[in-house]
Amino acid sequence: MTIREIREAIRSGRQSAVEICRDTLARIDTLNPQLNAFNTVAAERALARAGAIDRDRDRWRDAPLAGVPIAVKDNICTRGLRTTASSRMLEAFVPPFDATVVSRLDAAGAVVVGKTNCDEFAMGSSNETSAFGPVRNPWALDRSPGGTSGGSAAAVAAGLAPVALGSDTGGSVRQPSSLCGVVGLKPTYGRVSRYGLIAHGSSLDQIGPIARGAHDAAIVLGVIAGIDAADSTSAPEPIPDYAAALTGDVRGTRIGVPRALLEQGVDPEVAQASAAALDVLQARGATLVDVDLPHARYATPVYYLVSTAEASSNLARYDGVRYGFRAGGPDLRAMYGQTRGRGFGAEVKRRIMLGTYVLSAGYYDAYYLKAQQVRTLILRDYDRAFERVDVVAMPTSPVPAFKLGERIADPLQMYLVDVFTVSANLSGLPAINVPCGFTVGRLPIGLQLTGRRFDEATLLRMADAYERDTEWSTQLPLIPSR
Amino acid sequence: MSHDAIADMLAFDMPTALTRDDAARIAALAMLELSDDELDLLARQLGDILAYADQVQQIDTTGVPPTASVVTRHAADRADELRPCLDREDALANAPDPALDAGLFKVPRVIG
């Protein structure tokens, strides 16, 4: 069901919020054992919340998400509800506060049904770094759902929740959305408060909606967006009515195509589907323009230098003192080392090591500072492109969903999957995944549109216009019940 | 000497492979206790990743300012006022070894 359908059903009295919640929980019960999309299912809490909404229907009549079940990535803090970041380090952590996005969902009447599995501390591209086992792709259970918000994307794709929140540091909302065939939006840096999001790369992280269609993503973005006194990087820009921007009219919109960048190696079926998607938008009146982003091909190395540096600093807080896992050790130093050595998984340790190295004396200038300078050049490339076009289009992922186990042994092979998504984080720009077809083997393919700063409305309008002419977003995977 | 000139020199001396000892030094800085097997694996993997990342050295960044943050417009300053914060009990609720009565986090021996 879409948000519109759920709200209509509740308003007309055809279904109660409790009934909708029960249906969602039943589907989670049936399918989560196969998918492993949730770390925690909050059944009792969700039913109590839905009941409260049913009892006070007048109060919630105009709330944009009244009675709408939502899945929240397990690196977003929920007061009183375990929040693990899929790490042993936080396996038993129960936040004493809500993230700002969670407070806003609450105020809008949403019903949080559970916390979704992800890569550990949102580091990975396949969901395989989770301490609680990988999520499985609903379209092919032996394949990765992508990462890091793989649980959120798989949950929405399989109908375990109509909408979900993910977080995106280098593509973690868009790439799993692409591999699972759903809409995923990374907002402009600063559009959504990061307060209560477990920090990975503080200059890159954004929380964004994952949904079956652009309209649902627009409604959720409208709820979670906006300035927040608790996050000094949140932006004061006004919040447009995103749903009202979905007019279907894309006439005159200029789509930039970075042809040289796409020569970097894209699976032929992915290349073909994303080109066909642009034809659909062109037929609706958009125009295609070649653009050059000469430094975008360096985005992956720059991203892994910048993000690991930030992560190594952010993860210094996990010291076994105030919260989380603690290992023994005869003195304080040994306790720190053992807590961190045993509490973190392999990918997290690798990134802390890399980040520590690039920030260390002697290498700071050559790696970290250099990466920040190239980051400036990437940003300028986009600024120049946006003088001529309204959005830039490319595939979200160069490949469709890959097999679990296929890339995890070689970290570099995994990092290369992020080639098209990391630029938007480095430059702070909004970007969306739009499902645009399937491979011959029935694996979803996604088109990525990147927009101007704070112009999420154009991205959503393009995605919605495309949905009107295609049927990809209406398809559901068939998951054999166990 | 400019930043870039220093960076070029460093780039020239950049190790293409890391040893176990290098990895151990980084692990000590990061407060990570790792096994010898982990150190060997990480030395190899970090070496591979850094060799790949070295492609950024080819780019001419003379006079290019670094970007640390993409925030273009900062929110207005706010008054520095005392406001309610976490209760002590809430703050201690997740601690591995809290001293609830004293309101403290307990840690192993720090000195001698």
C-alpha cells in the first residue's frame, strides 16, 4: 500500500491503524526469516502506537503519516528501542533519546515497526559487514541487497514496510535502493538533521527516505526535512511542498549525461536500461545535454580517504566506558585496545586503520589534504555542469545485485561498486535512485539523478514523471515462504 | 615550501607496501588490539587501498583550497544558555560498569 492508500483507508474507517500495523507485522513475521532485513521488530510498541492513533482519530486526521508503518535503519537512535548500528559494540545499546528524524516521524503520526539491518556502522556496500548476518536481496536470496541500508531497501522492496529511513554516506540509501528496485533519496547535505544518527563521516552523512515510489518519498522527506537546533549543519532553507511538485511536467528540464565517466565500466544491461530511461524522460519533453565531470572519476579514492579519516575520529568514542561493549584488560589502555579490537568487525577496523593512517603525521598532507583539494575540484565540476543542466544522470550502481560472498574478500573490489554514488556525498548534492528496469535474470536496475543543492523537488518530479510512463515500481518480488 | 611541494615529496616517498610493524604502529594510534594475523592481513589490504588511492597524486591541485565541509549557510548563532540535558540515570543506563549511587562511570586502573 502507498502512504496515500493507507491514509485513505484509515480516514474512511475501512481499516484501522492497528489493522494496518498487524498486516505489516504479519508480513515481517513470514518473510523476515528469509531476508534478515530487521535487527529488531518492535511489535508491541508499534501496536500500542497504532492503537493510540485509532483512539484519537480527530487529532491525527491531517497528520501526513498517521498510521503509516515505517522501518528505521538501525543506526538511527530510537528512545527505549535497541539501536545497534549492526555492531557487537552496540548490541545492547538502548538510546536514552530519539534522533530528530524519529521525533518528526512521531509528530507526523508514523508507526515505527522495527530497526533494519545494515552494514556495521554503515561501512560496506553489500550488507555483509553486519555483525548479525547479511540481509538477502528479495529478488534473489543468494544475492546482496546492497549496502549499507540494505535492510531498509529489502524491507520496502518485499513489502515488509511501505517506507523506510536509510542513511547515505557514500551511496548507502541509493545503491541498495537500486539493487532492490525501490526509490531512494539522499537529500542535500544539511536538508535533514543528523542529530541521533550514529556518525560515520560527519561531512558526508545524510538520512533519506526509501519508498516504492516518488510520491511516498516526497511525503517522508517533507516530514523529516528542516533546520534543527541540535545539528549546527542543518540548513535554514525553506521546505517546499514536495508532493505538490510532482506535476508530471518535465518539459524543458535539461538532463546532463557525463558520457566520459560512463566509459569507466558499466554492465551492458545496466547501461542499456539507464539509456532507455532517459529516452522516456526525453519523450516527456526533457532534453539531454552532454556534460563533462573530469574529476568525478577520482571520487572513489577521494571518498575513501575523506570518509575513513572522519570515521576514525568519530569511532574514537567507542571506548567501553560510557556505553556499549567492554572487554577486560588489567588497566585502562588494555581495556580500550581489547574493547575496540573485539567489539568492531573487520571492515570497521580496516577503515579506522586507514583513516588513522591518512591523518597521521607525515601522511596528512599527501593523502587527507590532497583528497580534500580534489573534493573541491569535484564540487566545481558539478557547479559548472549545473550552469547548463538541471540534473545529471548516470546509473546508480555499475552492476546489478552481486552474489553474497562474491566481493567481500577483497575490500577494494567492494569499494569500486560506489563509483557513481560517492560524488553526491563529497559535493553535498541531492541524488535519487529511480528503478528503471530489470536484467534478463530479473535483477533490478536503477537510474541515478543528481540535482542542484536543495533542489530535491526536481529529482522527485523527474522520478514521478518517469513512474507515470513505466511499471517497474509496481512489481513485487516473489519470495518463497519457508 | 608550499603545501603542494611537500605533498609531492611525500608522494615520492610513499610506501607501496606496509609491513606488519607499520600496521602495528597505526593500530596503537587507533587503540585497536589486533592479532598478528589481523596485522598481516591489514598491512596487505591497506597497501592495496593506498596504492589505488595514489591516483589522486596525479591531479594538479596547485592553489586549490581544501573542502572540509559543504555547508554554505550557517544557521544563526544561539544564546549560550543553560538547558535541560540527560538525567544522570539515563546517562548511566548503558554504561558497562556504572557506579549508580555515586553517578560515575567506573574504569580499570589508570595509574600504576
